Amino acid sequence: MMKIWNFSIDLDHEEEAVQLAISNNNLVIQYLLNQQENQAIHGGSVPGRCFIHRDRESAHDRLFNDYFSETPKYNDILFRRRYRMSRSLFLRILHEVEGHDNYFTQRRDTMGRLGLSSIQKVTVVFRMLAYGLPADVVDEYIKIGESTTIESMKNFCRAIVEIFSAQYLRSPTTDDVSRLLYIGEKQGFPGMLGSLDCMHWKWKNCPTAWAGQYAGRSGSPTIILEAVADYDLWI
């Protein structure tokens, strides 16, 4: 009888252990399901990333008043110096890009707040292209995060190719050649299509094994860009 009683006690302990294990397993499963649900409904910033209130609306107003209002703080000369183009050309490109890709259209977020304006997104692109600035630098004045700046650059370049490639990024047609030869002859350069020039671009991340093949006069690896431009700067 004693052996049978001890055996029943062991069975009771084993059953309790099994029930405890099942209960703990259920708790773990419920926790994981809750975690997945929270991740699925999460919106906004990446979890763990510090949120920065940039006040993008005020940044847009300041940028607009500085360069794009009827009486801007900075005149046309300063605009051309800082954007490397005229205000009218900038606005033409801005309107074309904004109409082509709704990424550049100002919208409201889920909280009802206005997002970044097209002027802000296109301005950061030209600041990076004109000055070779890293994406993070433009945040101080434009109030736009690094990842959004890079995203704006990619969308802008894609839009420019899709909008203007048929007109500007093509080989000259027979009519183009005839017109350019005629203009060149009138200006005293018969047989001239355009002016050829070269420029050396420093290749900062050139592979070491290739450095000798691309060594420039300065000793640093460079890539030579050749371009032919006509009288009105078409390349």
C-alpha cells in the first residue's frame, strides 16, 4: 500500500508540473502575440529612436519669407549664389516635380499636422547637389531629418529623369545638328557643334587596387567627365 500511495503522490506532482508548464507556455504565447499586435499597429518613428520636434511649419515660413515671398529677405543675386540657379528656374523645376510625383505635395499626417512642403524638400536636394553637403547638415535650417532628406534626393532624381530625359537627356537629332552647325557658322566657327571640356571629379572611395589607374595630377584618384555644350548650355 505504501508503494502505491507514494506512486500516486509522484503522479500528482508530475501532473502539477505539467499544468504549470502549460500555464507558463500559454503566458509566453500570449505575450508574443501582444508584442506582434503592438508592432502591427505602431506608426510614426521607429521604436527606440529619439523623437525631435522640429517645428517644420515655422521652418517653411522662414524659408518662404527668406527666398520666395513677394518681398524676400534675400535678393535674386543671393538666391542664385545659394541655389546655383535663378529663382524662376527653381520654381519651374519645383512645379514640374510637384506635379509629377505626389511625394512632393504637402500633406497632413495622421495627427492633422502639415507635413514638409515641396519647397523644403526640393531646397534640401539643391543644397546637397550645389555644395556637396551631407544629408544631416540641412536639418539645422530646413528642419528635415536625414532619412527624409535622402528619400527626397532619390525621389527628386527619379522625377527629373522621368520628366526631362526625353528633351534634355538624348542624342542630338538631325535637325539639332543642322541648327547647331548653322549657329556655329554664323558665330565664326564653321563645323562646330559645341564646346568640349573636361573636369576631374575626385573619387574619394576609389578601391585601392584601382587607385593607380585613376591617379590625377593632384595624386588623388579622379574620374574625368567630358561634356560637349552648345551655345545655350545644352549638353
